[in-house]
Amino acid sequence: MNELNLIPYSLKEKKQRLFKIRQYTAYFIIFMCVLFIGAYIPNIKLQSLTAQEKMLQKSVEENKALIEESRLISSEIENYSKRIKKIEELANNRTLAFEKIRQFEKYVTSDIKLTNFIYDKKSAVIEGTAVSYNSVSEFAANLEVSKNYSSVKIVNITKDNSQNNYKFSINILY
């Protein structure tokens, strides 16, 4: 069988050229889309990361304020704890001081007035005023005779002419 060619060759070539042009155009469009997507995806990723960075910076700023507030609160708690400890120590020392003063009470004569009492675990200092020099000596001697104290020394006795009395200081070792 013989084939009969009814389509002229020029039309066939034109059709093939048009097909190739369309094919190249499609390849170009696909290439441009791939190139555009290749360039646009990193830009989208960059915008996403920038937004995340801004959110993280905002979160860090908010947390900085919280951290600073936490530091201030911790500092206040520490200060209050120190104050509570000092108050407890003072309360304990007050009781001890009261007991120590009670021990001296029986040795104090009527003309002696105690003005200051400083003590620690091993020693105490008593300051006061007396009408006479002999009253101070008698008070110190009474303390010395008692078995409660290892050493009693009169540190100083000075005459206060304006008050017409004697100021004294006695050092006691337990």
C-alpha cells in the first residue's frame, strides 16, 4: 500500500517549528518558575526567621524584666532573712542579758546605779554611777567573792563634780 500525502511539507514543517517554539517557551517558563521559586523560597525563609527573631527578642526583653524582678525579690528575701536572724539573736541575747543582770542584782548596793551592761560569752563590762568611791569598791569585792566569776577588775573610777557622784567601769571574766 502506498501512502498518499495530502498535507504539504511546508505546513508540516511550520507545524513542527510552532510545536518546537511552544516546547521551548514551555521549557523557558518552567525554568523561570524554578528560578523564581529557587530565589523566592530563601526570601520566605528569611522573613520567617526574622519574625521568629523579633519574637525571641521580645521574649528576652520580657524575661529580662522578670529576671531583674526575681533578683530584687531574692535580695529582699536575703535581707529579711538576715534581719530575722538578727532579731532572733537579739531576742536570745535579751533573755541572756536579763539573766546576767539578775545575777548582779544581789551584789548591787542601794547607792549604785548601773548605766550600761555589755557582755559576751566570756566577759562583761558594767558601767554605772555611785555616790561614793567605797560603794564601787564594795560592789567589785562582792562580785569577786562570788564563785560565778573568775576575775573582776575595776577598770576606772572618775569623779563627776557636776553630778556629785563617781562614774565607774568594771570588767568581769566568766
